[in-house]
Amino acid sequence: MTFEDVRKIALAWPGVEDGTSYGTPSLKVKGKFLTRLREDGDTLVLTGIGFDEREMLIEAAPEVYYLTPHYKDWPTVLARLSQADPAAIAALLLRRWREVAPKTLVKAFDQKA
């Protein structure tokens, strides 16, 4: 999986747009942060991941999910895209999209599904 794959998935959702964050490609929902690619070109920053869930993800798939000291106090996990399951990444991103997208977009999206 690559960031381009992530883009294709997320840009299909209402309100998602390309952006930059810390000088790297990112995706935003109506200007609100959704995710970004880290400087290594392979790591995706996934926010909105609770500490217990983060621990479970890292334990279950340490080749994919990991953490750096910078993110230890934030509800965030890092994912190696080259090792990631596209369906798992899409599910985590869709859940985050639902949290940050305006409620009108979420409602319209759910009505189409």
C-alpha cells in the first residue's frame, strides 16, 4: 500500500481534500486534519486511536503499527504502509473521517450507502 492508495480511498469520501502538514502530503476534511504521510515516505499518521486500541494494534501487528516517543501522549498510532492491510487502514481512516467531518456530510454519506 502507498500514500497514493490512501488518497484514492479517502478522496472518495465527501469533503476530503489534499493538503500538507509539517511539509508532507496530508489529507484533510473541510480543512480539518485527517492523516498525513511522515517524512520517510512510508509511514501514515493515524489520529483518533485510543491508547488501549493503539496498544492492541501494535501488539497484534508490530510489523505494521508502531509508535515513536513524540506520539506517546497522543491518541495516535503510526502505520507502515508497505506492510499494511488496505482494508484495515481504510476502516481506521473512515472512522476518523466520521469524527472530523461535518455532520451534514456524514449524514449525506450514510444516506447514499
